[in-house]
Amino acid sequence: MFAGDVPADEAATMAAAQIPTSPSIFESPSTVAAWHGKPTYYAISSNDQMIPPEAEAFFAKRMNATTITLAASHASMVSEPDQIAALILQAVDAK
């Protein structure tokens, strides 16, 4: 479930408003990923059913990211906005 910890009416609105990604994003080769040379921050959602939390932890570790782990779904920015905002502010303050 994408937004299992979000109120049902809000999750339905999110689903209705979501639009598909443009196929063109898959047509251009990428260069060096920014996380190779820039500080990174990652919110691991331990209840994510879209990306396995173990994969998220692997990604974060590979990026040497500052992480937080939330008991949240894939939509943690909606269900845990204060904690996500705090992580963003931590990144801002690190500059």
C-alpha cells in the first residue's frame, strides 16, 4: 500500500492527482549521480510496501547518507511531515 498510514480520503486524493512519469526520463543517459560528491539525507520508511525498507537502508548506506527511520508508509512526507521537515532543515543547516 502506497499510503497505508494516511487517512483514506487523503490517500484517495493523492491517488487521483498522481500523473504518470514522462517516458523521456528513461531516454537520456545519466552522468555521475550527485550523491557521489554531495551530502545526502534519506528517510527510511520501515513500513514501506513499495520499496523494501532493506533496499532503502542499502541505498542510504551506499550514499553515506544521514538517515532517519520512520514507522511510515511510502508516503512518509504526508504521514510524518514534521520529521521529514526536520530532516530537510538538518540538511539546510549543514550548508
